[in-house]
Amino acid sequence: MNSPVNRRPFRFGVSLISPSPAAEWRAKCRRVEELGYDVLLVPDHLGMPAPFPALVAAAAVTERVRLGTFVLNTGFWNPTLLAREIATTDALTGGRLEVGLGAGYVRAEHESAGLPWGKPGERVGHLVRTVRELKRLCSEEPLRGQLAQDGGPPLLIGGNGTRMLRLAAEEARIAAFTGARSHPQEPGTLLALSADQFAAGIARYEEFERAGRGAAEEPAERNLLLQMVQLTDDRAKAVEALAARSTHLTPEQVLDLPILAIGELDEVVRQLLGLRERFGLTYLTVLEPYMEAFAPVIEALRDA
């Protein structure tokens, strides 16, 4: 296979999930850049850093990295007020902003904030309206004149359901694949998709992308969130705790999950090169606890 998506160079992101005092936050952001990451990301969960001020602070102490939300829960946001936040943050970060959007999956956060939760279709519907309204507002004055990037920052859209995959295929510059879905018995937690289920989701997305984009239009970049990173010579031992929680999967299926980067360095590198070749996944994101552990993988993949 030699398509435009799997010819892309890799990009690497890290999602900073831990609130920190100012000096510690600045040091952490500088470290992201030192380790070779391309994108510094902030999520949108209660108890974690507020995305937009955190990204503006990160911009002040970094020079190269892009800065993104990963991902905004659009149920928290009025589209018009969100557009204002985006325009100001894009200006204050010097046009380094990327905007990740999702439908939200933690009901308890909505209840804590006094916001309606809604059925899945309602939450996705709000996301669809938000995407379209953001594009409209960013193309018109006064926001258009405030933006540092023509047309507004690139949109990343993440999710697994059919409507989410179609929306990403039609509207996103970056399509994000989580490799997990909401747990039916444990609200607010995620259940890993098997490798076969993950592949089926990519295939559905590609069908929507072929139908939703013109032949001359560049395909979206494809992102994968790696839920665990560990360089080790004992893969089975490393995933014991995850296997115990993932009773819907066999131990062999757990070891085959695309969201795990576990093994010796050359083994992990081969796995991630394989994900690029098979699925076009070239933008790889890790969570903050694995930021240091993943750094040798970044260096090896850039040399590969």
C-alpha cells in the first residue's frame, strides 16, 4: 500500500493531564519540546487543566510545538463563546493552535457542572452543530480578523460511532481514533476495542472519506491515542493488570491491541510502522505518564 495517508511523516503528541503550579507547568511544557514531541495537548475534563489558559501559558515558554485540545467536550460549550476562545487562543499562541472536538462520554462531569447530559444522538448532534457553527464564525468578521491562521485552526474530531466517523471524514483535518468505546456497565470508563473491531472502524471511516471528500482533496491526517507505553522484554507481564480488567478479550487479544506500545524498542517501532502502513496512522499521541518512556520511540521512528 502506498497511499497519501501512509506516506505522511510521523507526528507525535503528548496529552498533559495533571494540573500543576505555574513554574511546574512551564517546566513540563519545555520538557515536551525538549523530548521531540510535535504537539502539546490538553484535555477537557473536570479536575484537569483548563484547556485554553493552559495552552496560552505553554505557548509562552515553547517555540516549536503545536498546541491543541484533546479533545474539547462540546457539551460544555456554547459554539459562539467557544469560537471566541478559539480566536483569542489562536492569536495568543501565534497560530500554533489545533482544536480537537468530541461529544463527551463522562456523565458525572455534566452532572457536576449542572449541564444536561442527553442521549448519545443528542450529544453527537450538538457536536455536528458546533463544528458547522465554528467554521461559519471563523470565516466571518469579527473573528476572521482575529485569527492567526486563515480559516481558523485545524479541526481534529475523535470518536468511534458511525455518525462520528462520518463527521470526521467530512469535516476534520485530523481524524482521531481512540481504540476504545464507552463501557456499557461502567459509565465514564472506556472498554478497549479488539484489533479486529478497530480495523473495522478504520474501514468504515475510509468509506465515508471516499464519499465525503473530492478526489483532489487531501486526506485527513489520522491520529491514534496510545493508552499505554512500556519498553520491556516481558510484554505479557506488562499487560497483566489490563488483561484482568478486559474480560471481554483473551490475553492474546490484549497483546494485539493497537492502543498499546509495549515491548522491546525495536518491537514497538515495528508495531507503529505497521500501523502507519496498514491504517495510515501517522499522528501518535501518548498520555503524560508515558511522556518520558515514549521519547526513545520518537527518536527511533524518526530514524526509521
